[in-house]
Amino acid sequence: MADIAKRLQEQILSARDAGTKLNIIGGNSKSFMGRVSSGEPLMVAGHSGIVSYQPVELVLTARAGTPLTELVAALDEQGQMLSFEPPRFSNESTLGGTLACNQSGPGRPWWSSVRDQVLGIRLLNGRGEHLRFGGQVMKNVAGYDVSRLQAGAMGSLGLITEVSLKVLPKPAVTRTLVFDMPLNEALGLMNRRAAEPKPLSAACWLDNRLYLRLSGAQAAVDATVRQWQGQGEQLDDGDAFWAALRDQELAFFDGAAPLWRFSVNPTAANPALEGDWLLDWGGAQRWYRGDASMAQMQELAEAAGGQVSLFRGGDRQGEVMHAQSPVLQTLQQRLKQSFDPDGVFNPGRLYSWM
Amino acid sequence: MTDQDKPGKAQLAEMFRDFIDAEYVIVDEETLRPYECDGLSMYCEMPLIVVLPETVQQVQRVLRICHQYSIPVVARGAGTGLCAGAMPHAEGVVLSLAKFNRILSIDPLARSARVQPGVRNLAITEAAAEHGLYYGPDPSSQIACTIGGNVAENSGGVHCLKYGLTVHNILSVEMLSVEGEKLIIGSQGLDSCGMDLLALITGSEGLLGIVTEVTVKLLPQPEKAQVVMAAFDSVQQAGDAVGGIISRGIIPAGLEMMDTHAIRAAEDFAKAGYPRDAQALLLCEVDGTAEEVQEHITQVEGLFATFGATSVRTSQSEAERALLWKGRKSAFPAVGRISPDYYCMDGTIPRGQLAHVLTEMQRMSDEYQLRVANVFHAGDGNLHPLILFDANVPGEFEKTEEFGARILELCVEVGGCITGEHGVGIEKIRQMPIQFNEQELVQFNAIKDAFDPAGTLNPGKGVPTLRHCQEHRALETKPAPASMTTKGAA
């Protein structure tokens, strides 16, 4: 619990003067993501603590190094939650890292993503300027949305030092239904269920089983369980399943085989690729384990209307994110230049050319 | 390039007529006139030329020509914006996307629709209705405003506490750069690799590119919706009741507040059955499954009573629900009947500051001798004070603008912002330095340079250049719009 923004600013300025590069590290729980980055470690976890939390305003502001566990505990006391269900790859996972890596859990299609809930940030850019964008209110259209731009940038535009978020009340009741079902049938059903006005809050397929989570007012959840259950069963420990899915602690995620993440049209036919698949986000996020080339995976992702990344394992020297069109690549390089003209932050982490 | 190289009006029109039907290259004053302003008609400027292309290739060619000769380009949808964001540039081209009005496809299973930018907001919902789906954001201009304009302004509506703004409800855009190059931003998935350019484009007020196609998300229509109306003896009590609902864990689909001036004007206009003697009125809509709505409505009614509501009424039919909303939805034109003109502000504040802000505004209202009526998106803190004035009284608009500027300063002072949903445009460019310091404005300008180094896309709007800031500071004592014709539209 400390404000070390001044020290971080000095480190950035001296790196800039010395022509050295910095590798931003929060809780060090997502160092497996992105490409291998050179640069001196810039340790941010010390910049931690909740700055303000007004449950009745549904707004929380915290320093970027604050561990998610601390935020979740504070919200829990007030019956509220981080609705984007951020993965906790370790107990040290931070708020800043979650935003920089754009990490959201199983409820994402129904409850929003981390980028959806960001209201404002403070950012140290490559000139060492400590800037404030957005705010602590739900609606704010003054200036460009620099806050949400950071989602997925993996620190390439600057060091996020503070984040303001919209938080939400926890649902009164949660139930999980499980059905034995092959992939293609499950894919169809997930999408049809998502088009119904029911309190669906997560939909996942794994090992020939479809998991549907219902969350909301007691009466609404109970009624939907009655309507939807059919041949399915209620899972006793549903919350534990969804938490393990969120934090990638299911057996599917064990082992060293490369883990690929497809973000695609939820209705797209699953790529014809032998091996282990897990479908989350009602079909919009799909995980595959196995060796493959980036070029091959990109082709499959594009056919499914989306993009792919090599999430964990495999070759981290090559590109791990879906290729960008030349015009988008140039644009992002110019944007990088506008925030970090000397290329101080996370060189090559996102793309080799960034 | 020297000025001699730059084509004149006639020459430029000739170039455009080469690939756009002559009738859609507008140069004569009479036909240009309707384009001189958007919904904020106090700010007017006649454009050099208006073009209405109908294919992406034509837009590309317009952009290439304008880029070659450094001619300003102002994109325009339905012209319903409220910040003069679509006000033309005197030496520039207005690029109307009105002919891009086709819904290209609806995918009911994937719950998305591909639409051209000139499609009206409400038309998407109407087209999706047969599939039991709708498009979430519903700005009050939704009958007329276009999705392209919604993307440019990141429009909201009365349902955004629960369903979000435009930025939360689109999947991708096809956009042309200032050079006319095509970019696809986003995908059919829920996110894309790398920095979130889709968020950056949303709300960028036509300064970064020209959107030529939008893929929006569609939501399942709720089974049921009901609205509870509650009257209170004070704004403070109504504000506390809003907090009470949120604390109970209920996120209403809509939560609107009106003060006494707005209540009376709306009731006289719409005959919705609002209590004319109330100091504050809340409209709280709950939607969801039939069971959920029943459970929440009972809780909301109880809470309103606990927080001292003098009357509570719950809609018992769709007709009654529509009637209760009618008053709120017609609040702007209703206020228009009790004053020759009004000026609508758009600050956002932390909800807890509402009573303080309203008290301060009343004090300023006495000081300026100008009445204010307030409508408030209470759920998300977006305040619309309507300053009543008479443009025919010399000096009164200037006084109104000054009053408005002070309201926005107050919003920033209490931790809010200068615009919640209407955008900066030209109107609030003077207030940008209140919310952002010089380094932040420099960063905004650097972003603009990354997309549009020559600065020809909608110049003079959204983000003040630093030169601009200094000029504005010098001008601060005498703000003056170009001209004034009619009152600000709702």
C-alpha cells in the first residue's frame, strides 16, 4: 500500500536519458504472455492500494499494482464484484496487468470485459509525463478514449499507474447446469440460449459436456433452471468450476503443449483441427492445445471471423499475436511513437515491430 | 503546396462530379443551407461543398482528393448532434453519409448486424425485432440519428447504466483513413489482438477517420419491463433513494430524475400524470424475465416508500409504461414551450454530488437571472441542465454560455466531466483545458497526428490545439458564436 509514482517516473526518465529499455512487471503472473521482451525490469507491484471506493456510485479506483485478491475482498464486503471476472493466474495478479493484457473471465459476453468497465486511468507515458484520462464517472466523452486503448496494448504505450472501474452488485443466486453433448450440438445450443432473454451468465464446452451458468434474482434463476434443465444436471459446486476455468486451473490447461486462443464469431464452425478444444464465452473464445504454425492458425481464425494468439508456451521469439494489416501496423507504430517516442516500454513484447 | 495549386470551389466540384452524380455534389447556397449546422444550431458555418457519395470507392476518391489538396473534410450523418461536431468548415467539404442507409445483414444466431453508417439507430432495432433482438443504446434522437454518428460520439441513452454505451455495443468498424485507405478495426469476435483501437475510434468525433460500415451487437428483447414513478419533496431525498436502489444490488434498465421545473413543463406538455407539486421525480425502469421484474419492482416500491416518497405509481400495462416515459422523453420540447430558447448542458458528476451541484446551480441561476430546469440520468450521473433564455434579448445568449461554462467547471470540480454523451465538438472546446492539462492535450494532439498529420479531418473540433487553447484563453471573456438562428434542438 504505497504511492511510488514519483519513483517510477524517475526510473522512466533516467531510462529515457540513458537510452535503456524497460520491461514492466506487476505481479509477474502473466510473464508467459506476449513475446519475450528485453529491457530492465520496472517493478510496479509496490504501487498499490485502493484510492477510493464508493459502493453506492459503483466506482472503484485503485493503483495499478493492487492485487486482484485485495480488490475482490474489498468488493465482497459490499456485495459487489469485478463483473469481468479477471483471471488470477496467481495471488499476485494485479489490476494494471489485467487491463494491459485485456483479461476477462467466463462472464465476459454477458457481464462485460475489463475494457468495458474501465472509466479512467492515470498513465506515465514514455516522456515520463503522468497523465490522467477518462474519469470516475460512467459517462465521459471528452477527449479520445485513451483508457480503453490500453486494453491489450501490453504496456507498449506506457505504464498504467491507476485505474477507475465500474463495479457491479453480485447476483443474488447462481446455478450451473451441465449437459452431456458433443461439440457441434453444444455450439448451436449455446448460441440459441444466448439469444433468449434469460439470466445466462456463462457458457462453456469441455470434454463433451456443456456448462451453462445462470445468475440473477432468485425467482428468475429458478424459473430458467426449470425451463432449461431437461436431461441436464445441476452442478453442486458450480462456482469452483467457473473459478478453475477463469484461472486456467482445469486439467485441460495442464502440461507444456502450446495453448492457442481463438477469439471468433461465436457461431462459427469449429476449426477442423484434431486435438483438445475448450469453448468458452458461448463459443466466442476457444482454446486449443497443440503444435501448429502461426500461419496455419491465422487462416483458421480468419475463416471463423476472428483472430488467434499463441497464449502460452510454444515459440515466444516469433510473433504470438495475429498479424495486422500493413496499414494497421503503420498506424499502431505511429500511435506507439506518440506515447513513447524513444521506445522505452516493453520493446517487442506485443509484436516484433512494436 | 501553394494556394495557387489548390483547386477553387468550381474546380473541386468538377473533380467530384467526375465520379459522383452531379445532383449529389452540392454547391449552390440554397441547397447548402440545411448543412450549415447540426442539432446545435447556434453554431453555423456554410461549407464550400457538400457531397453525398453512395459507394465506399466514391468516399475513398473524395478523401484522396481532399488529402492531396489539404482540404478539410467534415463527416455528417443525420446532423442531430448537440455539440456542433458536424458544423461545416468554411473552406471544407461536408461528406454526408446519408446514402449509406442499408442494413447489410442480420445474424440472429450470432446476435449481430452489419450496417452502413447512415442507418438510423432505431431502424436497427426495428429490423432486429422479428428475431426477438434489439440494439441497446437508445439516444433520445434515435428516430433520426445514425449509427455512424453514434460511433463518432459514443452515444448513450436512458438505458446505458445497464446496457452500456456505443463502445460496449459494437464489434467492428470498417473505416477509411484520411488518405482513403481501408482499415478493419475489430472482428466478429469479442476482442482483437493488441491495443483496443475500436475504443479509440469510438467517440473520436470524426477526427481520426471516416467510418463506412459498423457491426453492432444485438441483445435479446427482455421478456418484461415495468416502470415505477416516485415523487419526492426534495432532490436530496430522491438522490438518496437512487443510492438505496443501487445498494440493494438492483441495476435498473433506466433511472431518470427531473426537478420541479422539468416536471411541470413535462406534465403540461405530455399529460403523463406527473405530480406537479413534487420537487423531484424518479422514473425507475426494471426489465428482465417476468419473475425477476416482479421481484425487483416490489423491492423498488418498498425502497421508495422508505426513502420518503410522497407518491409511488407502477405501470400496469405497456400503454401506461409508455405514458410515464412520454413526459421524460418530451422534457426538452416541453421546456422549449416555456421559454423562447434553451441551452442544454451535458456534464457528468458522481451521483453523491447531485444535491451540492443543484444547490450551486440554483445560486448561479439567481446570479445570472436565468432559469434552469434539470433532467438527470440519475443512474449514471449524467446531468442535463437546460438554461432558459431569450436569444432576442441582446447579450442574453452570451450570459447563458458563460453560465453554462461555469456549470461545466463545477462538474469537473466535483470529480465529473464536461460532457457525458453529447461530445465536445466546437461547443465545449473551450472547456477542454478545464478537464485536461497541457500535457494531456499534447498527448491527444499526438494521437490525432498519428492518424491525420495534416489535420484535415474535422479540424477545430474535439481537441483544442495548443495554439487554440491560448486563443481561447484570450477570448474567454467574450465567447461569441458565429450566428444564431433557432433554438438548440433536443
